[in-house]
Amino acid sequence: MNMSYILFVSQCHGGCAEVDSLTEAVAGEGFLLGCISCKIREEVSARATVDWHFKSPGEEEFRHIFHYDHPNADILHEDFSDRLNWRGTQDNDIQIGAVYISNVTFNDTGTYRCTIHRTLLLPKYNQHITVEKQVELSVVVEANKELTVVISEIMMYVLILVLQLWLIVILVYCYKKISAEHEAREARRALKAQTELLDSKDNCDGVQLE
């Protein structure tokens, strides 16, 4: 799966936008677990650490699987050994806590909890803030088409159908127009022939009278 993912903007502070992670991974491919927590005041310096926990369906307790304290990233559970990579902010002031899972398996289905421990470095005191976000991940054999893709395909087929109907209407119109012009031309020829015949007869009658 491509590491890029569709962003659904929920909040925006300055240059940071909080977005929801995708929730469907394909077995055997990679998947980006999104986790973003924006500071309300961008001008305030801060430092943060990030922890990821995981709970399989049916389990009651979360397992601590990953910890990041810039620049150190530690995988803490053997089930994710060599499969988790930090894709978040590359400094102490962390606002993006995303991690990338390589070679997703069906055992990766479950609930992931991202916890950002942030310390705001204020002039007179430090303020500690904890932000938690959860991702309900499901693993499938084959990626389902996005709704926008399905809608685009439907619109394409509708457009093709409309164009075909329009072409049929144009062909019928052109046929009727050509047919009408042909009939009018034949009628004019018949009328002309009839007129010439009458003129010819009148000339013959005149000769006989003389």
C-alpha cells in the first residue's frame, strides 16, 4: 500500500492539521498508522515523546509496542520486531507521531492507541499535556476501492451512456433531415418534369392549331 493516505481535516492550527488515519490495511503490504496532535500555540516551544500500544480483538489489555523519544525509536514487542518505522516529526517538538508497519499480517488487526506526552516550555513554568488517539485497524486480502473511485467509475459509465444516446439522437435527426431533403428534392424534380410535360403539350397543341 502506498505510504500516502487520504487526509480528512478535522482541526487546523497554523501550519498543522489534525487528520484521521486510514483504518484498512492489505495483508503483505505496508500501512501508515496516522497520529497527529497540533499545538494550539505554534510559537510556544515544546518537547514530546510518543508511545504506541496495541490490543488484539478479544484482548482486554493493551501491549506497549513502540516508544519514540527523539532521536531514539524503540520497538518494544516481538510481534512487531523490525516492522515498525518512525514516520513522524524529526525533532523534539513532535506534532506528528505516525509509524509505518511493514509486511502487515492478519494478526495486526485490532486497536492501536497513540499517546503523545507533550511538555510546553512556558516562560514561568512547564505545562504537561497528554493526548491519546485510537485507530481501529482491519486487515483485508485485497484493498477495497475508495468511494471516490467508485463514484468516478459510475460517472464515467453514465457519461458514456449519455454520449451514446446523444449520438443516436444526432444520427436519427440527421437521417430524418437527409430523408426529408431527399423527398423534397424528388418532389421538386417531379413537379419540374410535370411542368415541362405540360409546356410541351401546350406547344404541340399550338402547332396543330396553326
